[in-house]
Amino acid sequence: MKDPRREGIARYEEAGRDYLRKRREQRQAMRRARFDTIAVHGMYSVDEAFRQGQGGIIEPIFPSTSQGYRDSDEMEAGLAYRIPTWCYSRIINPTNSFLEDTLSLLEAYGCPFDASAFCTSSGMAAIKQAVEPLLALPEEGGAGVNFVSSAQVYGGTFQLFNVRLRERRAAVRWVARPWETAEWEACLDENTRFLYTEMPSNPQQACSDLEALAQVAHRFQVPLIVDSTIATPALMRPLRHGADVVVHSLTKTVGSGGAAIGGAVVARHDMTSRHLAAEARADYATWLKLWPGRDSGPCMSPYSAFFFLNDLRTLRLKVERFSESTMAVARFLAGHPRVESVDYLGLEGHPLHALAARYMRLADDDRPMFGHLMSFTIRGAAADARRFFDRLQRVFRATDLGRIKSVATIPAISTHSQQGEEGRRLAGIPPTMVRLCVGGEHPDDIIQDLDQALAGT
């Protein structure tokens, strides 16, 4: 005798398989499109627009906390993840999924393999979600685990690794010169779970040889994780160079409008990790979203996803403009008598210029470009840096970066204050350093503001 309930569920499963088949075909078509086309459209096709409702040409916001189901059969299949569903916005939301689709397509652009994304409430939430499953202690207890990280990372990342993860018996091993691959190799052992680098680093402009670093990580069968917030996929796609996972603070360059906070984990399919189960390795970002993310709840707001989607459409165009303007500003500062040194990877005299130029190249253009982030040190003492900083009139004083408006901060008293003097020394952040992120203004106007502020130091 047939079971009506099983027949009902089977009907929904068949419809789900048909929808997923069409989505796979659409994704393959989009993987053949150019970078700007992907950024503009993502997976929101004309067919998808009408499937979602009234055919709106921009992805709609789904503010509802949860999805309603037609009957108990659809609910059972949905909550068991047996059909495409967005059961509850803490787990999945359609607006967030549109953003995840677009980001994963952009990060896997030009790769022979595909990737998936998981969007979170902040960049720090993305980093925490990406690394935590890799740090599970052995069942027999053991002496704990370790991971290896560049010391030249964002201050919040430093604090997470140096304090919060140590509380979980996960020991960080710092690499002071992340461009020296041998320093990484010396830190790895059988208890190492992953390698982590930020490129370019905030604010010191440190770089790593990603291809060499990926080879080291994979030799130990652990993943390489890269924070590519500053570069974005418009300038660098670490998955192409062997990385397994890319993390972003979308709050920054992707969300240049400055209206939302969010993060993202983008992971290649079939990533390397001898410590993860096969199911997790196969599609790490989706696994994070459906299981650990479901239980810890670092979900992005659909309103934030909507803002990010609209900022993302013009990403390559903005990054190109920001990069060109920052180069002009860096050259001005490099020749100013009140400036002791300038860290900008675009300057040919920068010791990491050649390394950065291998990896940071404008999508579909292949010109080396180096983004909007730079730092420089004021000649004199900390008080001189503060006098300069306080005289800025057009450049905003803020801890933010990647904005359409130029912003500056003194890292020693803001973004990196919590890691202490010793941590700042290790990371190469003196009290006279100023971090500057050049936005969409005309560079001459930013130079004029910097010039008048420097005159008062």
C-alpha cells in the first residue's frame, strides 16, 4: 500500500531536483561570463526574477524571518535540507543567497573548479566561523592544536587569534615576515590545523607568496586561508593561486557605500584538510552555513545583503579608480619632507612591489593595481602624527576603510590599540603611523588636504 506522506515528500523532492538542475545550468552559464557581468547579475536571471515574484530587475529584499510551507510534507523535506528551502533566516535567506552566489562566482572567476560562499553579520564573524571547525581538539584530549598566522593582520584578527582562540587551547604561531615562506615552514608540525594570511595587510601592506604558501599548507594537508578584504576579487582571487578559503569584511571595499556591516567566507569545493570530514571538505562554505552557522547564528541581515549587492555591481570600476587615486597620493606623500616613509605596494621602491604585482591585477585587464589602502609615518614623534591627524578637513577621521569617502586613522590608538605595545611592535605599527584609505574624490583635493595638514606638524 502506498504511503501518501512519502508520495507527497517525493513530489517536492522531484521539483527540488528540477530546480537545482536549472540552477546548475545557469551557474555554468554565468561562470563563462566576464567579471563585470557576474558582478551586475550574479545568479539573478530573468527567469529567477519572475520566479521570485513580479520580475523586478534588482534582487528583492526578503525581510521575513521565515518561510511558510504549503503543507507538512514540504515542511518536513525543507527542514531536513532535502529540498531547496530558506526555512529560517538565521540559516538561509533568499537575499543573502543572491549575494553569496555573486561573491562565490567572482572569487572562483577563472578557476577550473567552483566555490561557495557563506555571508555573516561581520568580517570578524566570518573569520571566526571559517577557523573554528578546523580547531576541534582530538577526541583523546591531547595537548591542544596550533595554527600559523601572519603577525601583520587587522587588530581584531590579532585579538581573536592571540586571546580568544588561546582560551580554547589553540595556540597561534606568529610569522613576523609573511613574505618569507621559510618562516612559515619552520612553524608547521603534525598539530597544525591551518595557515592564515592577510594580503595586503591592514595597515602595513604586507604580502605573502600565495602559491608557495599553498604548497607548504597542502604538503601538511591543511588549508590556506586568506583575508582578501582590501584587494577584493576585482584585484586578487586567492583561490586561483592555491588558497582553500577566502574571508572578507564586506563592510570595507565591497560595501564602499558604508551603509552595512557584514562578512563572507568563500571556500573552494574539495578543499584540503586532513582534519575535516569528507562532507565538510566537499563544500565547506555551505556546510558552515547549514550546520555550525545554524547553531551559532552569525547570520547577515537581508537588508545588509541588499546594500552589498548594489555596491558590488560596480566593484571593478571603483577599485580601479581608488587604485589610481591612491597611487597619485602615495607619490605626493613619498616626496614630502614631513613624511618619513610611505607604505604603498604600488610604489616601485616598495620592497614587496614585485611580489604584490604578481598577484594583484585588475580583473579582465591584467594591469597590476594595488588598491585603496596605504600607510605612512610622520617625521617626528607621536604628538606630530596627532597634530597632522587633527588638522585634516576633507579626509574623515574614522576607523573605517574602503569607503567612497577618504578616511584616515592612527592605528596605534584605534584599530590596533587592543593588542598592546609588544603586539604592535611585532606587527610593525609605530605610534607615528597614519593609515589612509583613498576614496572616490578627485586625488588633487585629497592631496591638498594632506598638504595643509602636514604644514601644521
